[in-house]
Amino acid sequence: MDHEVSVVLKNGERFNFPIAAGELAAIESAAARHWIGEEFAKAGLENPNPMGKMLLVDQILLLAANFKAADFHPATPELHRFMVNALKAMARPTLTIDLAAYKL
């Protein structure tokens, strides 16, 4: 599999999710970034940056942290949709969302 999202939970547990190329091809990068922003707003999450600038990385990290551990095994449809959009928005073939270290 050429595309994969890995998520490391705060407790160190790691999950790897292959993403089909066709799923990524069906979404434009701008649409994926917009989807991330919309989901961030729907979840009622707040900007962690005191300077007021919202970074895509922060949105992805906070949205990922908003999922429950049970959503990861097996991945719920909502989690899968999030991972596809995060991968497309970041324009990478693979993505590691490390909640323990709070970094991509």
C-alpha cells in the first residue's frame, strides 16, 4: 500500500491504516482542507495558538485527539473519513499523527 496514516495515541498505542489511492484521488486538496476546518468548527474545538493563527497541523492533531480509543480498532467510518482528508490535506503519501508527542 502506497498510502497510510498511522496514529499514535497518548498512551503510546499505535494504529496503522492503509488508504486506497482511489479514495485520495476522489478528493481535491482544497476540499480536504475545507473539510478539516468544518469538522474542527463542528467539534467546537478551540485554537491553541495564542497569536490567533490557526494551523492545519493543529486542526488535524486536535481532531484526532477528539476521537475515542475505541474508534481506532476497528476504525469507524468517521475516523476513516478524517484520515483520508488529513492525508490529502497534508499532500503526503504517508502521515503519522503522534498524539503522544503532539506532532505530525
